[in-house]
Amino acid sequence: MIVFGDVQVVGFRFSCIEVARGLGLTGWVRNNPDGTVQIVAEGEKEPLENLVTWAKQGPPLARVDEIKTEWQEVTGEFSKFEVKY
């Protein structure tokens, strides 16, 4: 998922970690050089959909303009949800 808007320096990544872990998801979140935030998450469909719903608004200081999602097959490569640098 790529999140567009004012989504950097507003606590987006660390809020995303809390939400994703609370939903039992694994994967990562990172800031991209173009000002977007990228989220890669694995888990059951409903929790993933809940993460997408959360990301459409983000944390209180964020302004989300658009989200692009791409669904793929599970790889099982992640053991937790974390910030990727």
C-alpha cells in the first residue's frame, strides 16, 4: 500500500505499527523519498482490510489524500511488524 498526502513527520509509521500489531499482522512500514508512506503487510484478509481502512485516515496529524493498494500472495517472510529504514 502506498499512502499519499501529509503522511511523514506526523507519527504515521509508529501509529501504523501499533495498529498492525494489534490486528496480528506482520510486515513493515517506511517513509519513501517522494513523501509517501509504504506499507507491506501480511495476515488474514479482514485484519488487512481493517489496516487499509485505518490508513485512509491515519493518525490525527496526518492528511491522507490517496491510497494505492496492491494485493499479492502471502510470502510468509515476516515474523513481526516493524519500521523499515
